[in-house]
Amino acid sequence: MPTSRRIASTTIGDAGAIALAQSTTLRALAWLDLSHNAISDAGAIALAEAPHLDALAVVHLAGATLGPRGRDALRARFGTAPDDD
């Protein structure tokens, strides 16, 4: 099982982030880079609430278009969100 994945700049968008969040085969994934993929609140919230990504500790979402709901969900799960100092 992979423990890290870089899927940056691939245009997977929210649909791809949601699919990853719903995957049952990525339970060991600890580090995920989805930077520059047009991910918004929907994708960020799906990742933050992902029931099968128990090991996920780091998600990179540089370039994401997140509002307060998406950033709050990421902060609640990972302790940080894009644009945090």
C-alpha cells in the first residue's frame, strides 16, 4: 500500500479529491500532494472527512480555491490549511 502520493497539477479537481477520499485502498496513505488541481471546498471537506484515510497526516493543496468551510475542515483534521501562516 502506498504511504505517499504526489498528484499535483493533474486537473483531477473536486471529483478526483472526492474519489480519493472514498477509496478503501489508500488506508496507509500518510502524505498527499494535490496542489494546483482546482480543488475547492467540496474536495477539501471530502478529504478532511475521509473515513478510510486514517493514516493521512499531511495534505498539500497549494493553489486550491478554498473558502472558510474548506479551510476549517482541513484545520480540524490536520491542524493546518492552505493560507495559514
